[in-house]
Amino acid sequence: MSYLKFEKAPMTNLQDSLPRELLRTNRSGAYSCSTIVDCNTRKYHGLLVVPVPELDDENHVLLSSLDVTVIQHGAEFNLGLHKYQGNNFSPKGHKYIREFDCDKVPTTLYRVGGVILKKEVVFQHYEDRLLIRYTLEDAHSATTLRFRPFLAFRSVRQFTHENGVASREYHEVDGGIKTCMYAGYPDLYMQFSKKNEFHFVPDWYRGLEYPKEQERGYSSNEDLYVPGYFEMPIKKGESIVFSASTSEIKTRSLKALFEKEVADRAPRDNFFHCLVNAAHQFHNRVGEDRYLLAGYPWFKCRARDTFIALPGLTLAIGETDYFELVMKTAERGIREFMEEKPLTVKIYEMEQPDVLLWAVWAVQQYAKHVGREKGYAKYGKLVTDIMKYIVAGKHPNLTLEANGLLHTEGRERAVTWMNSTANGRPVVPRTGFIVEFNALWYNALKFCAALAASRNDEKSVKELEERAALAKESFVKVFLNDYGYLFDYVDGPMMDWSVRPNMIFAVALDYSPLSQDQKKGVVDICTRELLTPKGLRSLSPKSGGYNPMYVGPQTQRDYAYHQGTAWPWLGGFYMEACLKLYKRTRLSFIERQMVGYEDEMAYHCLGTISELFDGNPPFHGRGAMSFAMNVAEILRTLKMLESYTYQRD
């Protein structure tokens, strides 16, 4: 039985199939994405979506979709599906789908009378090229296939509409055509492995509608340009491969290339393999530099996300080499930032005050994975320089105060992971002494002291331990309240009494400033008020301003973003805290928590985890369809479970 397989009933029921999305990516940041019935429901959807650095820093939809029509005895059966204004779907090709399976590669089986047509899709790893193989499994009479491409040539953040500027010019190439609608864009090459006829019948298809954009309060209509159609006969048992790319290819190589790409694909036949596949989708390569994208379809590489996600996306699945490649690029960015030089890396938000602290945490995970001695040899200088930079007060928004804690200004600008803004101001203006910043600071001091001790640097050990002792004493005084949980932030006389998940880091990190009883108090309140099957809520239902449903227009969603929504990556640190506090007695509890995430493999975006979830039942997935920190922390939790299970056995 396939792990990700859907029979006829859910595929032909649009209420079941349209919410399910499928994402394929390559290492350049390009991707192919739609619903499992190939009906685009977002402006971000498209068969070939690629970065065009000559234009801007966004991805661009070149080929929106490709309709295939089966022709027998003069009768035409269009297998495509589009939503138009007025809730009209046409041409309703989904009714011919018999099954869909994406364990290895996304495979759709269509049945039209006596015709059985199989469609398989891969996105080439190191080229901006989509490959689709069509195989005629069965047919009782002569069959012809017609392919009609829908072109957009626009940014993922915009729409295209019928206009007189778009070029209708095309040129024949080996097995197909190339065309380019607007100056500045690359040519789009559409080629087939079999000789075909291209019929130039230019037209605009008007009024296509994207319901996901409607839900999000955005404009949702566009027109798409169709230059004509390709047509060719196909025999029973024959396969035809279609290529859409920004570069030409020799069509005689298409079939072998498709087979090679399929062979390179790891199966998504269980929960873990789905997450590993999702982890690889965040890999991004620009020249010799390696990055982790924060998520799909709209996120770029962000500094904080990189360091939080890096251990889970690499070390937890045994890919130490990719950790080192990403860290090599990131270290260059860190040093350029600390030396006040222009960044030569494509990492955003390096200036955020907790980024350096998360970088130290990522190195700490590496040292645990490969051994402290190797960890120090590789990154000891970096960690030491980061700590000296912070202590010297060189960071523009991170000040080490006399009480040994770090102070940050966040009234006017969001400076933590809770970064939503409205009217130019933070929705959650966390400022002053921020709880996770200082939990990370104490952890960093103790980690660096341990590194110094391993190389018998007594002077550094003494200095670091003294700073850690002061930070520990002050942390408890500043953050612990009479109700047994931690203030989210303290700014002078202002103390934020909201019950938020950021206090869990003070328990989850390897070095905690809290006593055992204090840790239990924090975990207990997180369990009672914040825990959901999809991670920790960003705010307790008992706290003022609780808003758990991430729906509606942009402003409405901004106010809900960190006011009660649930985040799986926070759940990862919560489960780490449970394991550290309660050891093996919580194994079965955490295994049950994992079930809540495994359920997501067949919903929303198949085989990965959404950015966030509603904080109330049924905990619907929202935001970006695939989010790096969530995938990373679930993988890291599975790794921790494995190590504790081995201990138990």
C-alpha cells in the first residue's frame, strides 16, 4: 500500500482534492507547484516557477499549466482543470482521474473510455527544467494527444492580464518552440521527445480565479496567454516526455534524463522519508554558496530561520557535510556583519539581535553530533569571536547590562521571531530583557565555558563561568514570577504577564538557568495552556488578545500571527524540554504528539509541514505550504526519540 496514494473518490471531489497541494523544487530556488488535480489555486502556483535575477529578487511564473487533451474518433477529452470567476470549473478533467500516487514521483492515472493515460512529473535537481512523462497504458483505437500551454511570465506576487505588449513571437526548436512574452525574461523552451506539430492559435484565457488568494483578502483574478497547441499521435505502450525550461535540450536525451531523475528520487513511503524529502527541498545553491530557504512558496533565506533549522535539516538526518556547507556561507555573512562590511551572502535579517545567539546554538548542536573537540576545531574561533563581539557591546541592538543579561530595543521595530507588524509597528512589541534571548545567552556562556575547559583554558573558563553565574541569578530574578512561569519580556517596570511559549527555551536548551522545580513549573503551564497537536500556541487562551484563527485579509492575519496560532517548531523545543526533564517516562506521550504531525503528510502540502496552524480545533494548516523550521524540529525530535528509545532497549 502506497503511503501517499489517493483513489478516485477524493480526487474527483474538489472539496477533498483542491486543498491538497504538491511541491517540487530544485536547488536554485525554482519550483513547480499546484494542487494534486493540477488546478492552480494560488498566484504562487505554476508548473515552472523560476528566479529571474536580472529582473528582481522574486520568483516568476513562466508556465502556469499545461492542458492535455485525448482525441479519439474526432472526440476530444480535455484532462485540464481551471477555476474561473463565478465558481465555474472548466474543463473538469479531474473527473477522469482514477488514482494519484506520489510515493516516488507524482503520478496521475486518467481513464477516458478505453484509454488509460499515465502522467508522471519530476523537477530536475540542478536545472530549471520540468519534465512530464505521458504513457498510454491502454487504448483500443488510434489516439492523439494535444497539449495547450498556459503562459504567465509574471512575478509570483503579481497577476497578468490581457494586454497588447505581450509578444506573440515564437521560434521553432528541436521538438517544440521557444517563446518570451516580455523583455528581460528568459526564453521558455517547450519541447517533446517525439516529433509533433505546433499550431499557432494565440489567445487569452480570461478570468481565471485563485481561491487561496480570495481567502487571504487579495486580488484573485488573472488572464493567461495560450500561444497555441502541440499535437501528436501516441501508440499503446508508448511514452512521450515533455520538457519546460529556460534552456534548450536535445530531445533525444529526454527519456533517459527522465529515467535518471526518477532513479535519483528517494521514496516518500513513510513519515520520516517524507520529512527528509521536505528537508532537501529547502536546499538552495547560488554559485559556490549554500543556503537554506526559510520556506515555500514565498520565503527567502533568513538568518534566524537558517540557524534554528540547520541542525534538524542536516545533522538529524546524518548530513553533516551540508551543515558545514551552509555554515561556511553563513559564517562569511556573520563576519561581514560584525565587521560592518556589505554582505556578500544572500541571507536576510542578519542584523536581528538574536541571530548570533542562534548561530552559537547551531554550533553547539554540531559539537554534540561530531564531538566537542572537532566542533571546537571547526567553529571555536567563530563562537569565541561572536561572544567577544556581544560582550564588547558592538551589536547595534544588543546590550549586555550590569546584571549580566542582554537588553534589546523592540518598541518601534519587531526584533524577535514574533515579527508581525501592523501600520509599521510590531503587533507584539517585545522589548527590554527578552526571555529566549537571555536563555540563549546563558546557554552560550556555559557552552563556551565547556569548550574552554576542554582545551584547559582556565582564564576563559573563569571569566565565562562568572558571567554565567551572574546571568543565572539575574534571569531568575527578572523573569520568574509568583505563578511559576516566566515573563515573556521585562522592560523596566513593564512586565509582560502573557503566557507565551518563548519561556520553553529556558528548559529545552542544554544549559538552563532554572532549577528542576522551576523547569517543571514552566513545562506544566506550557502543557496546560499552550500545547496542541500541532505544536505550542503563541499565546495562551487565558491571556488577553487571544486570536487563534489565522484567516481573513492581511491586517486581520497580522494581528493573529502570534496571538494564539500554533507552531510545530516550538513543539520541537517543548518535547526536548520534556525529555530532558522527565526522561523516558515521556516517550509514549511524545510519540503520540508525533501522530499529529504525521497526519499532515496527506493534507495541505503533501509530505511536508505548513508554516503555522490555527490554535483551536481542527487546527487547520495556514501560511506558507512548507516551512523549514517546522520540518527541522520534527526531524530533530524524531532523532531524540530514537536515542532515548535505544537507551530504553
